[in-house]
Amino acid sequence: MIKNKHNNLAIIIVLLFGVALFYVGTDGFQAYTAETARTTKLIDEKPSFPKVTLEDSQERMYPFSEFEGKYVMLTFIYTSCTDVCLQLEVNLAEVYDQIPEEYIGEDIAFLSISFDPTRDTPEVLDKYRSYFESDGETWRMARIPNQEELDSLLDDFGVIVIPDGEGNFVHNSAFYLVDREGNLADVMDYTKIDEAAEKVTSILDAEATQRISSIPDTETGE
Amino acid sequence: MRQAMYGLVLYVFLMLPPVANLAESVMTIHMHMQMPLFVIAGMLMTPFLKQQFPRFFAKWNSNGVPGIILFMIVVIYWMIPRTMDEALTIQAIEIFKFISLPFLAGVPLRDSWKKIRLVGKNIIFVTLSVICGFMAWLYIFSPEQLCNNYLIVEQITLGWAFLFLALSIMIYFVQQFFVDRSECE
């Protein structure tokens, strides 16, 4: 009987250990892949966009602070990519089309950053841009010529890029939304176009109504 | 106690950084060779541990059920895509893998296997087979990359390996109903 007591106690201990192990291991039964764990962590931490210099398809060089005061919808790509990047950019183009026109360029900019700066020169980016009917202005494509700066950005935003040795890269993909102050606001599933567009529009709508409602206030104050 | 020595040698060998790195560079080898070998290393060391702590095993694992549950928990834990990724990127998780697979899966499995009843063994066979089948389905048909450190091609290969494993376990399970063991021995 005493023997059995210990045995039953052991079962309970083992089960508790199991629950604890899975709870800790999956962030409370939330994240079963490293990728979901990564996005949850990113959204929690909201890292700020590091200081990098971009070179876009029109050979303009500027720091990321060029976009200060605007939301920026980001993707990470390389133009020689044959599968996921194309889909990623096609989807980004659809999000772009779904965002009300009055916000485009004013409140939000779109930016595709290449992590293959040696091959993705401004000319290459310009050609790539045309495939997706990006105007190069409100939706820009750019590379980060300085490898160190590029690595710090990929690191901060948790983009994992594995070269496969044949000139291709395996990488994780998502839509990244950076807020007006340059902090990461959200990471969205790039396959859920409508959801992403709705989310961004609702953020911009909310800010717009806030602005409208605050204008009469200041006017009456005068 | 030669067995325990072999187990220890295997255990240390698997943990050597070059060996571990090589084994972890291919997803299928990581999951279907390195991890099971750790379990086997633990199993080989079991008799020695039982000799050293006979009362512990008799007291806390008298009918084998706690041990077999522990084995299942640890094995299932290491099938989660995330844990494989983290074993590569987080040192602490890697160390946990080195400890948990031999001592929390291998040792309790060998200690429990003789103690549990036939119906318990059958439950384990079926459960493992079903889980492996599910993992096969997950890794083969998942449209997205489940592990950031491995290519999607490797993920699909791993899925097929899981299917093979699931079928093997199932065949083993079924054959015992048709083969009369007493005739062979």
C-alpha cells in the first residue's frame, strides 16, 4: 500500500512536470514553432528601427528617419528569389491597393528591403519594382549597402536568412509595421492580406478621427 | 556493467561538439538518429543506475506507469518543432536535451517496460504510432517552414521518416497478434 502511494505520487509529479514543461516550452501553450515565438516576442518588445542608410531604386541614399512621422509597412526580400518573395510582394501590392488612397504617402509608406545588397543594385531593384507596379515613391524598394547595418536590422527584427550555397536564401517572411516614431508596431502574417489591410486601415482611421475631433477643439479654443 | 560503460561512451561521444554539430546539421538525423541514440544511451546505463539506487526505482516506479508517462512526455516534447529550433539556438535548451533524453526518457523507459502490463505496452505502441503519423502529416503537408533553422525540403524528408516510423511501429504492434512467440523460443 505504501509502495503504491509513492507510485501514485510519482504519477502526479510526472504529470505536473509535463504540464510545466509544455507550458514553459510553448509560452503558455501559444507558440509551438520558433517563428510564432519570435513574432510574439517582437510584438511585446517593439524594437526600434536601427540607424541604417538605405539606397533605393532611384539611387537615393537616406536614413530610415526619412519616414519619420509616417507608418511604414515593411517586407524583407531579395530579387533573385523564386518563390516566397514573389508571393510576399504580390500580397504586399494587394495590401497597398486596399489601403484608402488618402493615407498612402501621407500617413503610410511601403518599403521592401533587400537583404542581398551585392546583387540587388538600384537598377535591379528598379526593374523588380516595376513587376509589382510599385511607384518607387510611396512604395519604395531599397537595399542597405552596409552589411553591418543590414545585419543589425535583421537581428533586431528577427529575420533569419540562411544562404543555401547556390545563391538562394531561405528566410522567414512577414509584414512588419513600423509606427510613426520608428518602433515596430506589429508583425503580420503575409498570407492574410485582408486581415493585414484591415488592421493597418483601422489604425490609420482611428488616428484620423482623433485628429479631426481634435481640430474643432483647438478652433473653439481660439 | 559493460553495458553501462558502452552507454556512457555513447553518451559522451554524442555530446562532443563536432559530433553534436554534425548530427544537428541535418534535420532528419537530428530527430531520428541523435535523439533516439541519447535515449538508447540512457537505456544502456539503466541497469547500473538501478544497481546504485535500487530503492528509488522500486519505490517511485513500482508499477512502471510513472516512468512510462515521463518517457512519453519527454519524447513528445522533443517532437515540437520549436524545441528543435531552440536546441540549436539556446544553449540551455541544448543542455536540457542532453540530460532529458537519456535520463528522463531512456532510463524510465527501460525500467518501466518490464513492469507495465501487456495492455500498457499496447497502449504505448498505438499512441506512439498515432503521434508519429500525426507528425508525418504535419511535417509533410505544412505549407510553412516550421523550423527556422532547417529548409522546407528537410522538413518534408523528416515527415516521410516519421511516416516510416509510424508504420514500423504499427507493423510491429500488429504482428504480435499473429506470431506465436513461444514457438520461436
